[in-house]
Amino acid sequence: MTDHSTRKRRIVVLISGGGSNLQSFIDACADGTLNADVVAVISNKAGVKGLERAANVGIPNIILDHNSFESRAEFDQSLGDVIESFSPDLIILAGFMRILTPQFVNRFIGQLMNIHPSLLPKYPGLHTHQRAIDAGDSEAGATVHFVTAELDGGPAIVQAQVPVLKNDSADALATRVLEFEHQIYPLAAEWFCQGRIELRDGDVLFDNQLLPVEGVNIEIHEKT
């Protein structure tokens, strides 16, 4: 019988676009820093680069066009059925540009992770980098969090902080933050795969200790 602690976990990744965070998962699985396999990639849009990234390494890639469903609830039901067919341990939202229904979220509660390009609870929603600049913030960053029914409101697992530079543009800041996203997202997934983090009663436990509201704050240095 396979030792539960060493078994490779099964990950399904949901995308809507280029899939750069998806690539970080593919790479982490390949180099062994993430003890898992990406078993499927599902996109709600055809022709996006993320599907190509999956195909290039032989990962099943599926298009489920939300426009072909009568309602959000029907799309989410079908999406959930497709996800379940791959028996995942963890479901990763990697630039999946759909607001998920509470019914979908509750179906997979504790197995759904997202990354958001701000230091939550600051700036849920869109245009996070410009909002940080406009507010005069000295730091921006990214947050990996469990998904709950509240948009970008699930409890944080880990954050990385990125300085906002003088005369920064939203695009320049986004590029720097993305580099950090590619490091902290697979890391959070590895903690999950090791059984070190879990969502319990709306809180995140790390090694059975309650995390603060901002999650684990780790120092990651920009690559030179």
C-alpha cells in the first residue's frame, strides 16, 4: 500500500489565459520541489497559451466554454463534474477569470486555492497594482489563499511583499509581483501536499497552528 505521506498528489489547474502560474506548477512537479502531478488543465476559453503549455508536456487539456451554458450554475456544475473525473487532491486557480458559485466552492471546500496579486485583504478584485500605486503604498505583493464563497476573501496561506518603486507603473509592478507568484504558489501547494496546511472552520492551520490573517510572510528575493 502506498504511504499516504509520500504519495504524489493529483492537481487540476483551471486557467483562462497564458498560464504562467500553470508553468510554475509544471516546472515544480518536474524538478521534484512539488510532490504532485498536474493531471488536467481546464480552460473556459479556447486558444489560450496555457492549453499549449499543458499539451507540450502531455497533460490532458480541456476547453469548457462558459458561453455554451445557459447559466453560471450549469457551467459550474459541469466544471465540477469534469474536475471530479480526475480525482484531484487539490484544485489550483491560475488566472481563472470566472466568479465561482457558492455551490461550486462548497463542493470542493478546502481543496481550492487561488493566488491574488495584492496583499489581501487589501485590493480584492481587479486593477490591484494601479490601486496600490494610487494609494501611495510602499509595498504590494501577492497572496495565496484558500477559496471561499467570498470573492478574494478566503483565508491567506502565504504572502510575498514587493516594494513599490518611485515612478512605478502598474505594468512594471505587475511583472515583478508575477515573479514572486511563481515562487509562492507552488510552495503553498507543496505544504498542502505534505499535509502541513488545511482549511478548518474558515481558518488556515499550518502544522496545526492557526495562521495570522496575512498567512505566512516569507522573504523571497528577486532573481537577478
